[in-house]
Amino acid sequence: MIVSLDEVKKWLRIDFSEDDALLTTLISAAEEYLKNATGITYDSASHLAKLFCMTLIADWYENREMIGKATDQTRPIIQSILTQLTYSYGGDSDESGAV
């Protein structure tokens, strides 16, 4: 696991539990997204992977509407971190839990 529910709630400044199930789903989805995009299974030792997941989760959580300001575009910071994770840590066992 890259990020915990408590870490995400602190990142989002959430102090209630009504959205815990949603946040847990978003955590799983972000970690799966990262693995599918890079082909690497990261763990909590990678600070960049943690930042990627928390930023992606925040984006998904804060932009849940299906119409309006939500777009299909990825925030530049998310794309930049994903590119770095894909090309910089591609076989470094210190950054990846499974590689």
C-alpha cells in the first residue's frame, strides 16, 4: 500500500468519516492506475509515488461532477510525476516494493 486512509484524509483536510468508503476506493484506484501506467508496483517507500497518488486522489475527490468544470485533461503535475516514475525508477528496487 502506497498511502493510507489517514494520510489521504490529512492531505485533503477531512476530519469526518462519511467519505471513508469513497476515499478507500480512490486509494485503490490511484494505486492501480500507477501500476497500470508504469508497470511497477510501488510501496510507501517511494515518496514520489506517494505524492502522485495523493495528488490524483485529491483531483478525483474534488472533481467528482460529471458535467461542468470537470475535463478529460490530466493536471500537469500529475502527468509530470507519472512520467518521472515511469522513466526514473524503472528497475530500482529501492523505490519499488515488488521490483
